[in-house]
Amino acid sequence: MPTFEEITRHHEMDPDENPWVQGPPAPSTVSLVPYDPDWPLRYRKLAEEIRHALGEVVLEVDHVGSTSVEGLAAKDVIDIDLVVPDPRDEAAYVPALERLGYVLVIREPSFHEHRALRLDEPRANLHVFGPDCPEVIRHRMFREWLKTHPDDRARYESAKHSAIPGGGTVMDYNRRKEQVIRDIYERMFHAAGML
């Protein structure tokens, strides 16, 4: 089990690490849509397909990100955390996921051996981590906090809308809303007695 220090530490990207498996993403237009009650159903279908394709390699699969928070506007992309015994053992899960249409796009050894795969139809981002990864705990805590704290949910949604102007890549959009996210994390961690 990760320590409070590991869970509350924000990740800083290793400037010497190139995470892009197929090259960096091209600039794209970020658009938010109102919460869609179909998102949990879409997640469940994707999760079933992942479980069926990977069998016992799947330790956990979870709906995370904005589409997992009822009432929150989001990009129309389902974010999923997948926990496997060892993310470095790509042969154990990547080929089976590729047969489902996923494409490996990110490999970040410095970030808990994170791997990310993209599915274009329906749009999904699959984040792969190992057991007891602090980032998985952070994702779940953030989701549950936003579900039960409407003021922070509204503040986060406002930050998302404010981050769209300026263009660039999705990573640029994420950077523009990062401070609000970190502020919410700090309140959440204090409330949990972790800071």
C-alpha cells in the first residue's frame, strides 16, 4: 500500500523522457459536452471487453476521469484505469488490447511505469498501472471528491471551460487547468488527514 507521501506527491514529468510511442500528438480542438448518462454504460461495455480479452491479467479496472462524475461536463472520451501485475510486461496485455482496436500511445517508465492506450471508436483512454499504484488511488479519490463536493465540481468545470481557449494539444489544455486540480487535491488530501 502506498504511503500518504506517495499518494499526495504530484508527478513532474521527466524532461529527458520521451513518452510518445508514435510521436507527439498533433494540435487538436478540445470540446466539452454536457454530462451524458450513457457514459457509465459505455464504460461498462468497454470494461467487459477488456476483462474478456485479458482474463486473469486484469487485477482491477475502473471508470475514472470526468465522464465518471455525474453532472460534470467533459470531453466525450471515457477514461479507464487498468491495473495489471506488471505494466512493463507489455506482451501480456498490449497485443490483446490491440485486437480490440486500442493503440499504445504513451510509455512513461518514470511515472509508475504508466502506459496509455487510445481507442478511437468509441473514444477511450486506457491508463495502465501496476498494483498499489498511488496514481490509481488519486484518480479514485478525485472522482469521489467531485461526486460529493458540488462547489469543487463546479470550480473544476469552470476551469475546464477556461482552459479551452489557447488551442494546442490536449496536454496544453491539461496544463492550463492543472493549478485548479492541484488546489482541489490539496483540500481533498487535507480533509482525508493525508497532509
